[in-house]
Amino acid sequence: MYEIQGRPAGSQTALLLIDVINTLDFPGAAELIRESRALARRIARLAARARAAHVPVVYVNDNFGRWRSDWRQVIEVCLAESSPGREMAARLQPHPEDYFVLKPRHSGFYSTTLDLLLRDLDVGTVVLAGVATDVCILFTANDAYMRGYRVIVPSDCVAAESRSRSTDALAQIRSVLKARTPTSRGVRLRASRRRKGASADA
């Protein structure tokens, strides 16, 4: 197997919240909708820990094909009463100090400013949480690995259209991308002494 030689890792960690602002209005989303309440609680706790440790929280979110939208409009659509994902979106709304990157496709790095933002923040480790494990989490983790980032995916902070699909994707993330997939309790976030950032160990 080829080993990816990326750029030297930075000293900081960032928490990437993938597609957590979501209508969940698509075929096959029934299990995601059922799991979204508990999933949102776990992600909210992880995000609160990250903010307390001065770890950058970056929302990496689909634009749902709304090419004239900005992130505020995406949030507004997902908070509509008709949105099945409304409760999750309401619980996980960004804080003023957070970052928001809109993506047009599955990977958070494809045709976005995410890599430039992470480089500017001196990030070397990314912690990925959100949906769906076997699509946008997997694609973003792959592109992070290709760019030399250390990848951590808390197994209880991701979900897919079925548990088997999520389990299979996590196994691939571990074996191919050399990533760690502990529970969120096993992700230790520590404030950096050098600047307002942090490191994560799993």
C-alpha cells in the first residue's frame, strides 16, 4: 500500500462538523432522522469541549445545490418547520467564533477554501463529526489524509443511512487512511500553550 507523504503537520487541531446543518430530506434518510437527536447531543458536547479548549470549530456544509445561498440562508432552510432535520440543525447552530465553509460536493476539500483555512490556522489534526459516514465523512477524511492531515473520526459522532454502512466506512477509514475512530469520550482536547489552539489524542 502506498503511504501518502503530505505537508508537515501543523500543531493545532480543528473540529470539522460535516453536514450537520441538514434538512435530512432525501430518500433513505429514515434511520438518520431517528438517530439525529442522540447524534446531535453527542456532537454538541464534543463541540462545546472544543470551544472550551480553543479548538477551531469549522462547519463544512453542503450548499444543497443552492448556488445563490450563503451559510445563513442554508441554516434558515434547515430550520424550517417542514425540515426533518430541523431539531439537529437547531441544536448544532454555529457560534459567533466558529467558521463555516460551504461545499458543492461530497468532500469538504473539493472546490472549497477548507485547506487554505486549516493551513492559516496551523492545523495538523482534523476531528470529523457529522453525516454521512460512508459518503461525506469518508470523502473528506480521504482528502484530508491525501493532504497530510492526521484524521480522527469519533465513532459515536457520525451516522449513515444504516449502521452497517457506517461500520463498514469506519473500518475503511481505519485501515486505508490510518485514522483513529475512538468514541468522543476518548478524544482528548488540550489547549495549546503556543496560541489559542489545541491538540487531540485518541
